[in-house]
Amino acid sequence: MSTRDWLGLIRFSHTLFALPFAAFAAVMAFTTPLASADRPVFRVQDAVGILFCMVFARSAAMAFNRLVDHRIDAENPRTAQRHLPAGLLSRNSVMVFTVLCSIGFVASTLLFWPNALPLAGSIPVLVFLFGYSLAKRFTAASHLWLGVALSLAPICAWVAVRGNEVLTNPSDLLAPVLLAAAVAAWVTGFDIIYACQDAEFDTKLGLHSVPARFGVGGALQMAAVCHVVMLALLALLPWVAGSSGLGTLFWITLVVITVMVLWQHALVRPHDLGRVNQAFFNTNAAISLTLLIAGTVDCLWV
């Protein structure tokens, strides 16, 4: 067992999908004035805490996914060479890894102390993340479940930075909730696209997915609707989070992201799924990183 095997097990590179949104929410949280003071005090430990929580939570969730799906993965030609079906890692070692990452996630929330909200929410968040791995056994809304799971990242980052402000002033959560809704729509859409590869297999095994239920053509149309919703929600963000400083650069970035989304859908056709991985990883990583960089510059420019 090598470090490369463990990173491959949890698809560590896919952390690029959610981490930038958590970081962007944190930047907005630091640059938006509090109702009771000027701005939150920046602490390095908060930034480290967000990073550690994201890495540990996602690693635990992905390892759990591989554990509960190992028999399904073994039957699917596309996934038969994953680490557990191929025997590169043992079930016991992955179980231990899942437990350690879960403990690491809960422990990392202590970095936000005296803000106790992240610690209080850590177990419910983990349970919801783990639930996604079981969802496709009973609902085609599993893609939405994944979208909501990843959308927790910006909300949790915001709460970690602003603490009790979200309790005394619930409207303070409007900006991160809107960003989270955009993330949920985005992830739901691209997960539907990715699942198109397994439409026939899911149907054969009785697994629930949008492509299995509505066909690849219908699934791609639903993914497109999800991404239109995502772009619309992002367009509302500067209005809701006005005091954070989002302005001209953000609007330019939104145009660029729109072009990326259109390109993503141009890569995939109902009878040509050969470029799904390109549409899935390259485009999505570019979207999240572009939004993080441009949004951060825009917020700090003020």
C-alpha cells in the first residue's frame, strides 16, 4: 500500500470541486462586516481549520463510499479496477482509514474554538455525507444528495468564521446559503452527466439514477437545467452579498464560467460519452478555481 493508492482511493484531486467554494465563502465571511462590529478577526487557525475539515470530511466520505460500494464496483467493468475490487487495499485498512479521517474531521473543528458551532455540527454533517453512498439504492435523487453534501462546504466555512453571528442575525446566512444552492445545482448537474456512463449497468442492477430512469438524453437535459439554475443563483450573489465587495470582476468571471459550462455540455452527447471525464474533471476544476481566484480578488480589492 502506497500513498498513491490512498490518494487514488479517495480521488484526492477531486477536492478541487468543493474546497474552492469553502475558501470563497470564508473570504466573503472575513470581508463582510458583522452586525455587531467592523469585520471578523482573521485567525490563521480558522483558515487551517477549514482546510483540515474539508480534507478529512471528504476523505472519510469517499473511503466510506468505496467500502459500501465495493461489490457493486467489482461487477461494473468501469470500476472493477478500483482499489478494493482489485485488491490493492484491504477492507479492514479502509475501515480504519475511514474512522481515522472521521476523528480527524471532528477534532479539526476544535481549531475554531471558542466557536462551538462547528463541533456541534460535525457528527450530523458526517452522517449526511455518509448517507449519499447509500442513496442510489433507493432514490434517483442521489445526485441531488451529493450536490447538497458538497454545498455544505460554503455554509460550514461561513459559520466557522462568523460564529454566533449566524444565531443572533439569521439573515447573515443569506449569502452562504445562496452560494451553497448554486454549488448544489452545479454538483447535481455534473454528477448526472458522470452517471450517464453507468446508465445500462444501473438499470441492470436495479440501482437508482437519473440516467437509468430517464435515459441518457433526458439525463443530459436535466443536467443542463441544473447548470442554468446554478448560473442564475451565482448572478444573484452580488446582490445578496453586496457588502462583501463582489463587483465587476465577479460579473466578468460569471461570463467566463458560463462559457465553461456551455463547453462542458458540448463535450457530451447521448451517443458519445467518450469525453465525460474531460467534461467532469477538467471543466469543473477550472470553474471552481476561477470563481475562487476572481471572487477573492474582488472581495479584497475593496
